[in-house]
Amino acid sequence: MKLYEYQGRDLFTRFGIPAPEGVVVSSVEEFEAVKDDLPYPVVVKAQVLTGGRGKAGGVKFADNADEAREHLDNILGMEIKGLTVEKVFLVEMLDFAQELYASVLLDRSSRLPMVMISAEGGVDIESVPDDKIHKMTVHPFTGFSSYHARHLVGNLGLDKDQAKQVTSILSKLYTTYLESDADLVEINPLAITGEGKVVAADAKVSINDAATFRHPDIEGGEEDLTALEKEAQEKGIAFVQLDGDIGVIANGAGLTMATLDALEHYGGNGGVFLDLGGTDSPEKVMTCFRLMKKANPSVVFLNLFGGITKADTVAKGVVQVLEEEGLDVPLVTRIRGVNEEKAREILEAAGVEATQDPKEAAQLAVKLRNEAAGTNGGGA
Ligand code: GDP
Ligand code: MN
């Protein structure tokens, strides 16, 4: 779950990280009600769940209410990287003497939290040369001590007072990351003001989606889901959209992953997968199948190992959808397990062939996918 800047800022301040004061508005009317209390000059900042707002024209400065209203008018409704601005954060403008960068994120290659800091903040961190970014992975047994923080900050060449403030902020940022079950907490820029105060002038926070239930107090934006994934979540179905175009319906996380791997092995790409889980309701299978159709795959590959989810239950659900609304792409099925003979009978009666061999089925799915791509004059 990604947080909007103003929400991330609130989270930071809860952990003692200094940040400028601001107000969020979502209309000119709301602005009119607060405009006289704003700490001018202010920064007028688009609230969207993406970075690079400055470059896109979503961050403007205003000396007074009239200027702020004008910027607000321009920014509300603006599109930034395909996202529409619905809220604007009006925040005290500070004079920046220097812009640093600080973050804590989950480093997947070392499987550890990683703390990063750079004296070259305020720009896209991807554009900062690697030797200007100072990194430290943190072992959970030792934690991130003030000694670690001092050591990292020592790379920045700051004077003593600022180094002390940055060290304290870095420790608090790590605590924020840990206590909030975040995947990422980023301050860019971490600004040093003309008066020598260090403040978090931006906030990028992402809470691990599997842990949001532990943090009902953390307000967030949308979860990182597509519209179909959201629909599936509401229906209690495990459904994930990927880059490829072969739709996979399997049961159990293990078989589902193995099916995606098998497709990849034979040169295909899973586009969406759906885990039937343990179900014995043809209705649930129908719901799953309908969701799959909405994802517009070029082939549907049903790979089933019947257990709690009996093979014939799935076959019944699939055939019912086919009879009621059809399917205009090829369906490849591989069925094993509980009631497999019955399942094959049901499918074959409806004109659907069912194989037993997962390799053969995966190869067939890829072949049909390639044929479909060929007749359409190119892949998806
Ligand atoms: P982003 O472009 O989405 O990362 O938005 P930021 O919140 O980081 O703002 C972009 C840039 O605007 C910053 O890097 C600063 O250069 C500038 N900026 C934002 N707030 C202030 C401020 O209070 N004072 C000054 N001087 N510059 C600011
Ligand atoms: Mn920023």
C-alpha cells in the first residue's frame, strides 16, 4: 500500500522526524476555507502515488493566497504519469541550502533492510552515480544502531550539528520502516534549510500489502492493484496480473507457480493467474473463470490437481460458463487427481479435450498462443 506524501509525512512526524506543516485540500472551496491560515510562502504540491511531480509541473511555489489558488486550479485534475491529481498538499515553503537523500528499503538480493543516504538529493536517485550513494544492509539481530547511522552519515561531509540531526533522522527513519512493516520509506529531498535545520521535505512510503492489517492506524492510498485484481480481492479470489498473455487457472500456490514456470520454460508467458485454492463450489469456479475472461488472455490454461478442490467440480463450473457465455480463445486443460475421470468426461462432452501430462499441456498452450499471435499479426 502506497501512501500519499501528506500521509507519509504524518507517519514520519509520528516517529519524530521533523517535517514542514501543511494542509490537504481537494477543491478550491476547501482552499478558500483555509487560505488565511496558511504559512506563506507555501509550496503547492500535487498528491499522486508517483514521484517526479516537480518535473511534471505538479510542485509550485506561492507567495500569497491568490498565487496559491491559481496553482491549485492548474494542478487539481492534472495528469501525472497517467494518474489524476485529486488532492493538493499546501505546505510551508522553506529555503533549502542543501538537498540530501535518505531511504530504507527491502533489499531483495541480500534479503535484508538496506539504509541508503546521499548528499545528492532532490533529483531522481536513479540518476545519482552509485559511488555517491552510501548503503548499509542491516541484520535484524543487530538492528540499526546510532553507531551505524553515524558511520553512514560520516560519508556526507556535513558539519557537526547537521550530521547530528541527519543521524537522528536516519535512526528514526529505520524505526519507521521497521515498526510500520514498510517495503520502502524515502525522504527526497531531506533538506537542510538556510537556518541549518534538517527536515523531511518529501515522503515516499510503501507498506507491505500483507501487513496492512496490522496497521489500521496508517492511512494509505490505494493498494497496488489493477482494477481486476481489486475485483478479485473483493470476491476473495487470489488473482494476479502479469506481463504475459496466457491465462493460468490452477489450484494451490505451488502448482500455480510451477505452471507459470513451465510456460516460461516452453517460451510462453503467464499473463494472469488465478488460484482456485480449495473450493468445492462450481459457482466459485465460474466466478474465477469469468474474471479470467475479463483479463483477455490469448489462451486459457487450466492446470488442476484435484484434492479438496475436486476435478469434476471445476469441470462443471468451466463447462457451465462455456455453455452460458462461450470463450473465444483456446482452452487447454490438464486434469489429474480426485474424480479426474468424471472431470474429463464432463469436459469432453462439452468438446474440451483434457490431457494428463502437464508438460504436454504447457507446450500446447504456448503453441496455441503463438498461433493466435501470428493470426493477429503480432504478439500482445
Ligand atoms: P517530487 O518531484 O515528486 O519528488 O516532489 P518533491 O516534494 O521532492 O519536490 C520537488 C522539488 O521541489 C524538490 O526537490 C525541491 O527542489 C523543490 N521544493 C519542494 N519543496 C520545497 C521548499 O519548501 N523549498 C524549496 N526551496 N524547494 C522546494
Ligand atoms: Mn521528491
